Amino acid sequence: MKIKNNKNDIINFKFKGKSVAISHMDCFIKPFENEFQLRKTYFEELSSNKIVFKKIYSSQKDYFLIINKKYYKKWKRSILFDILLPVQSIFLKKVLEFPEGRYIIGSEHNNYEFIRDSEFAYSAREVVEKNEYFYNNNELIRLALNSLEDKKDVFIRI
């Protein structure tokens, strides 16, 4: 498997003939009671088309991925990659294996905060704190391949 890194910190590889990219995405995960609460909270940003959102989990609360629309459009329309996996989605899947608590997970490029509650995990914000868990590029690819193999478990796939 050949790993390519470019100036934008993109890790790309092939999976079943498709080009897959792992990269940072300007996004975060936040729980709300319902979609109306999200729209009320981010009315200004939604009205000015600065963000888009996607429900990624639902139970007592709905967990939404909130994405910078500029980033989202850039990746959605990319002809270079068939699948984009935000690094935060790979880490999210890993955090769901942990007990409740706050975790700082790092890669070779960024560190991210995740808060694990009894139902799901949220935040996925980039932070400058020292990481508790670290995954290098090869480990990220291994986690991504595991996620792609189990199609029903890919939370965020663009």
C-alpha cells in the first residue's frame, strides 16, 4: 500500500479500486434535543450558508455533525477522491470503544477533543492540548480500512 501525503496533510490510498482520502475537516459534533434546536442555535450561520449539518446518531438526543460549508463543498465536488473520511470520524469510532470521559486524540497533524457520554461521543474539535492517544498515518489507514470493510459502521463518509 502506497501512502501519499501532500501539503494539505491528506493521506490517500486505494480501497477496492476507489481512491480514499483521510484529512482534517473543519467540523464538530454536538448533541441537541432535536433538529429545531440546532436550527435555532445556528440560525445566523445556516441563513448565510456558512454551515451544513448531518444527523449522525439519534437516541434520547440527536447528535449532529456541523460542517463548514466551504470545506464540505470542496470535498463533495472533488474529482481526485471517491471517498473522503474526515480524521475526526475515524477517531470518533475509536472513542466509542472507550468509557465515559474526555479524551484528547492526536494524529501526526492535529489533536482533537472528544467527550464520551453514556450514549455517544461529541465535540471532535481541534485542540492544542497534549494528546492522550496518538495514531500515526499507518494506524489511521488501518482504522479507516476496518471502518470501510464494515460498511454499516462508517459514521461520516463524504
